[in-house]
Amino acid sequence: MKNIFRSKLIIAAVTLAGVFAAFGAVQQVSAQTLIEDCSDNSIIKCGVTSPADLIKKIKANKPSDLKAIYESFELAPKDYDAFAKEAVVGTAYKDGTIKVNGHIVATDIWSIGRNAKPYSEGKKIDGITYHKSKAQDVFARDSMPVFVWFDDKGSVETAILQPCGNPVGGKTPTPEYECKELVRKTVSGKKNTYDFSTNAPASKGATISKVVYDFGDGSAKVTKTNPSDTVRHTYTKPGNYDAKVTVYAKLPSGKEVVANSTACVSKVTVEEEKTPEKPVAAWQCTGLVGTAQTESDNSFAYTFRANASMTNARLIKADFDFGDASTVAGVKPAGVDSNTVSTNHTYAQAGTYKAKATLYFEAINGAKAPGNSTSVTCETQITLTKPEVLPTPPAELPKTGAAGAIGLFSGASVLGSLGYRWRISRRSNKIDDLISRLKG
């Protein structure tokens, strides 16, 4: 029968001469403390000694209404064996509560007996009228022992008071417990390290007995009795892990149950630690230029200058091949950070020459060289022509006569024997100056 208090059945005594304390999970009341209620109001005269003793008497069905009474309170024949094995001892109080293991498991209790009371009301079961009374009205003492049987959720299913076997109805809260959240916090300054804790509330008779952490990486599980205590863990290998916590709750019956939730699983990703890539050096020869040395008297004198551009690199030397079978090796740049290297060369004769410069570099700043080569080559072409021969300028002898020192030049015949090489350059000015002095 489903009573008005959430379809739960509680069995209590109507009267009891003595006062009993709670007996924890013990299933039998000792003979020394047993007080029997042998009045006509008892459902089972003189009560029972244990859950198994109750089931034995129900099966005997003496008096003959026992099966009907208890089945109306949902203690059916299919439940007899489970009740006998699983029922625990609690305490029913005159204030209308039942406690098991210190937890209130029922409130506003009332009981039925065989006799009418001034404060009772009738309750029919299988055509027979029994009498329902509140605990505060019918209990002669403050408390008495009661055998309590719980359902799978930890709520009271059936209980029977030991002294008399009278059933009682009341409000029976269902214990509440859950794994609400696995809290994960990053530990500052420690790579791949986290502090874990658990948000796991429990109420209405349930208590958290322990929480067990599994970090998902094969490391040992960690157990804590206080869910709010932090557990620190460091992941040492890259991968994707499911860190989870399993919450264990203890019900008033003493039964331990497990609370699982997707909120108590946290996905952890540990990235593979990558070695920073070295920068790559880069270099190239941006040009080789040959420039005639205008300050030289030799028209085949040249300065060669090779220019480079560099990234994470340094120009260390250059080898020159002037194209006329002449070479020079290991020419250093002007400075450590210079991007230019130069050298001089004089060609022996006119012609067209292909000059080359091979530049050598080294990587710096921890960079690695591009490819397998540390050198590059650039070239330029030089074309040299014979210098132009100027015509002999007219010579004019002094008018002082044929004798003497001046006459030593024999006039134009002497001057005419002189040849002048002429370049269209500043060297022509030197020859003009020489002629002026000779004529002067």
C-alpha cells in the first residue's frame, strides 16, 4: 500500500515500557536489553528479536492477519529474504523522528495498533479496522528500537519496531549526493601541472565517504576522504587524457554507493614539447664591379669590389679570379660586419676578361646554413682597349742660333724624334706642360 508519505513503509510500536538506544547496523537486539510489549495493542505480542525473527513470525501468520498487514505496507512475500538480511537497527523517537547511524531517516511518524485510543483514527486493512496514532501521542517513552530496511536510493522502505511489530508511516526523505564538478586549476610556473579537487555535496542522511582520482595517464589513483582537498598531478607525456573522479557516498543504512557524472570528467591535452627551430641564415652576392683606377698612370689598373647581402650571416673572405689566369685568395672584408670585399688588379694588355669573385660566409646567431654551401660566386666582364697614340705636335726651335746649349736640340729634328703617348685623361696635361717648358 502506498501511504501518504511518499509511498514508504515504517513499522513502529504503539507502546513500550522501556527506553532503548540506537543499535547501529546490528540486526539482533540482545536478550539483556530486550523489553517486550505483550499488550493487546501490539501487532505481534511481545515483539520480535531480529529481522529474521520477524519474517519467521510473518510466515507463520499467527495471528492470521500478519501477512495482510505487512503486505499493505509493501513488505510482500518477495521481500522477506532481503528484509531479513539487510534490515538494520535504528531508533524511533517520541518527537516523531527515526534515526539510523545518527541520521534522521523519517519524520512525522505515526503508528497503527489493534486498540482504539482517544487520539487515534481508524485505518482499514483487508476489512479489519486498525487504529492510527501519532508518535508523540502514543509513545510511552522517549525512544525504542526499530528494524529499518532501505531501498536502493537509501530511503526507508520498511521498518519494524522490535517490541511490538506495529507499523508506522511518515515522511521519509531520500538521501541526496552527487559528483557536481571535477575542479581543475593550472599550477602557475609548473608545466602540465594541475590541482584537482571535487565539488560533491551530500545531504538528507548521505555523507561523502571518499573520492578517488584517476588522471587517465596510467599513474596511481589517489584517494581523499575530503572532496575539497586538492590533489596535484603533473603529466609527463604528450597525449589526450580523461582525468576523472569517482565519488563514494555512504547512506544511513551503511551502504556505500557511487556517484558518477560527466561533470566529473575533465579532458586534459598535453602538447608535445617542440624544440625551437633554428633560424636559417641567408646570403647572396649582389654584384661584382670593376672600376678603373683613374689616379694610376696604367690604363689597365682596376679595383674590383664585390657586394653581399646577408641575414644571420657574416662575410668572412673572398677569392678573386680576374680572367687572365691571375687569382688572389682569402681577401678579407674591411670590417667584421662589412658586406663588401675589394681588391686591386692590373691587366698586362688589352682584351676582354670575365672576372669572378667567390664570397665565403658563416652563419651567426645560432642560425644554420642554407643547403650545403657556404659560398656564392658572382662575375663581371671587363673590356680593355689599347690607349690611343697622339700625333707629334709641331716643334719650334729657339731663335738664338745653331750654337750653344740650345742648339744642342738641333731644332725640329731632335723634337721630331720624340713620340708622345696620348690618353684622353689628365696625363695629356702633363705632356702639354712639358712642351711649354721646352719651348720656353
